Amino acid sequence: MKVLHACSELYPLLKTGGLADVMGALPFAQKEIGIDARIVLPAYPAIIAGIPDTVVVSEFDNFAGHIVLRYGEYKGVGST
């Protein structure tokens, strides 16, 4: 099974409420039982600081302005 989580925060990179706690644990627990879980996050400065090795995948302009899509991997707390 493949699962894509879309959220606005991820503990410990950015936390404003309980969603960050869930997203900081659920996808990693899913991976432990064999689910291909991924997370899509906005590139807020706190997120970029916690995932420094990102690669630009695409850039385009739309009604919201110039959009830059980046890809990076976050392995979780205490990983390298």
C-alpha cells in the first residue's frame, strides 16, 4: 500500500498543534509495518532548515506567484 500524507506541520521541524505530533509519528509507524508512507509539506523556513538537502524538481508561475517544488528526505528524529 502507498500512502501520501499532506499536512502543514511535522514534529520536530515545525509544531503549532497536535497535527505535528501525529505526522511526526504516524508515517514512520506505517513504514515499520511495510506501508510506503510519504509526506508533502510546504517549504516553510523551519521545514527547509530541518531538511537542508533538497532538490528543485520543478518551477512554474500561476495565480499565486512563482512556485518552486522541492524534494528532500527526512528520516525522523535521531537519524542521519
